[in-house]
Amino acid sequence: MALLSVQDLVVRFRTRRQTVHAVNGVSLDVEAGETMGLVGESGCGKSVTSLAIMRLLPRPAGHIEGGALTFDQRDLTRLSESEMRRLRGSEIAMIFQDPMTSLNPVLTIGEQLVETIRAHRRVDQAEARDQALALLRSVGVGDAADRLTRYPHQLSGGMRQRVMISMALALRPRLLIADEPTTALDVTVQAQVLELLRRLVSEHQTAMILITHDMGVIAGMTTRVSVMYAGFVVESGATSELFELPKHPYTVGLLHSMPRLDAPIDRPLVPIEGLPPDLRQAPVGCPFAPRCRWRLPICWTNNPPLAPIGISSPDKHPHLSACWSPPTEAEAARGRPERPGFVAAPMPERSTIRRESRWGRLRSDPR
Ligand SMILES: Nc1ncnc2c1ncn2[C@@H]1O[C@H](COP(=O)(O)OP(=O)(O)OP(=O)(O)O)[C@@H](O)[C@H]1O
Ligand code: SF4
Ligand SMILES: [Mg+2]
């Protein structure tokens, strides 16, 4: 049984004027001790999925409108607010995307760490301070006693991220959700923070969901990955298999737009043309259709289910893809369809798919 199981999660932001279809039936599992990746471009629903798991969706607009969230056989959607508060930190912790907005600007690092520790453990002030010092040292913060007296804005981005990690790990959670923990950092600090996370989760057997839009980070850090697009998981499987044999055109696009050290210097980077769909409109057809080179007529009207594909890794997690026309191995390697005479299906008449509302603003057509 997975430590965390997310089944058909649906999250919407509703205001009087509009509804944002942020997460549209996401399913994923995390086993104890494993690091799984969640990848996809900006706005695809990575953070909202993790905030839903933590039951920290922005109120009043954000709501879980469907699906099941099970952690260690407990239904998270049914826990009371106080039960959820106890769970957060002590069993599930999160490193938020932006440390500056999640650290309190008017409290020192020491006050925040001590408060976090004392909220969950029966220790006095002095003992909590000692633990805070030890934690900062364990995440590589030099001169920890001095840092405890500092406010968040007095620390560099890398230091703030380390403080966030130390806070998240203060209570030895069983699951850590790290939402873009290194995006705001320069490359050398990024490598240090990732190495630190890798060491800490392996030392404590902590399960981790690592959220990023960087396929390089996914390759180096995770054993399993789910690729998200427009609030859907469009492909998932063992990381090595997904990199070798991607079976969704969006994943193929992500891999071809990523620089690779082992590729010839003249290999061009191929961006995914066009824009993601407007999530204020209810999904119709495959969300990737307007940008897809493999598109069939059915893609405009019917969204494919996430289903096992022929090739599967020997572990128990199957390779799944949501696509009516998955790329072959050769096509995935070339980054385009190679079917004699094939032309991506043109957009049908407006009336068929409500083009004006959903696809109308997407001008680019990569045919
Ligand atoms: N408070 C909110 N009110 C309305 N819509 C929201 C709110 N928060 C997020 N959204 C919308 O939900 C969708 C998913 O956002 P989310 O923050 O999960 O994206 P993301 O994949 O984490 O992107 P990024 O890589 O930029 O962090 C986006 O369309 C976003 O505009
Ligand atoms: S082939 Fe069709 S179903 Fe597959 S990603 Fe392209 S548009 Fe979507
Ligand atoms: Mg995000």
C-alpha cells in the first residue's frame, strides 16, 4: 500500500466571475522512502496539487471538488482542521516554492524554528533552540548561532532555502513535498541544495515528491515521474524509461527542449510552440491538441484516458500515457512524427469543439 495515494483529484478555483479548472483528475502514488517527480510547465497544476494534499488551498476560492487523498490509510479529505494541523509538519512537510512568502518576515529565523519545534514536540525553549541550531548545521548553514538572530530578508536565497528545508525536516516527516526548491537559486547553490535533499531523504528514509519544471533535476533525483499538462497527468512511469521511451508528445517536447551535455553541439533546441490552454474554460478534447504534431481528429473532441502502454518497466509501476497517437521510439528520438503522408488533424469547425472559448486564443499551430 502506497504511503500517499492521490486518486482522481479535482481542484477548482471558483469566484463569482470565473472558474479555474486547475487540477482535472490527477492520480499519483508515493511509496515510503521513494522520491518521485512531478514535472510540467508553469501553470499546469503542480503547486495546486501539492497544496490540495496539504489541505492548504487558498480560501475561499480554492476547493477540492473530487477525488480521494489517502495518507497512511487515512482519508485526508475527512480529517478535521486540527487533525490536519498535527499531520502537517509531523508527518507531511512542505518546502514552498517561494521561501520569502512562506517565512514570516517579522520573526527571526530562530523564533520561527523554535516555534515550529515547540508546536510539535514537548521541549522547553532552551532545548528547542539547541535543536534549531543542530538543524541549521545539518543543512550546511555556517555560523548557525548568528543566523538564528537574523530575519529572512537578511539571508541570501540559498540560505533561506536551507532554512526552509531545516524547518520542513525539523519533525522528521514521512513525506516531504518540495515545490521547486531550487528554482530561484544559481546553479552551484542549486546543486548543493539538491544534494542536501538527496542526503537527508536517504538518511531518514523520507518519501519525497519533488516538483520542478526542470527535466534535468528529475533525471538526477527521482526514480519515478509524473508529467503534468493543463491540470492532467499525461504520462507517468519509471524515470529512466520515460526518458528513454517517452510515449506522450508533450514529454517528447519537454525532452527536446532541454539542453543536453551528451548531444552534438549543433543539435538545435526545439521549443514546444504555442501556449497551454486557458484553464478558465472547461476541458474539451486532449489539452495538448493545439500544440501537438501527432494530432488525430479524435484529439479535438475526446480526451484520452491515462492508460498502460505496451512497454512496461519490470517494477510494479507501469508506464502510462494519455494519448490517442503515441510517438514511436524513432519518432520520439527525432521529435516529430515520421508517418508517410501524415498531417496533424486540422482544427474542426467551431461548433464542434467550442473553439472560440477554449482554443481560440492559441494562434500557433505546429503542423
Ligand atoms: N489562488 C488562485 N486563484 C485562482 N487561480 C489560481 C490560484 N492559484 C493557482 N491558480 C491557477 O491554477 C493553475 C495551476 O497553478 P499552479 O500554481 O499549480 O501551477 P504550477 O504548475 O505550480 O506552475 P509554476 O511552475 O509556475 O509554479 C494556474 O492556472 C493558476 O493560475
Ligand atoms: S496525439 Fe492527440 S491525444 Fe496524443 S497528445 Fe497529441 S493531441 Fe493529445
Ligand atoms: Mg508552482
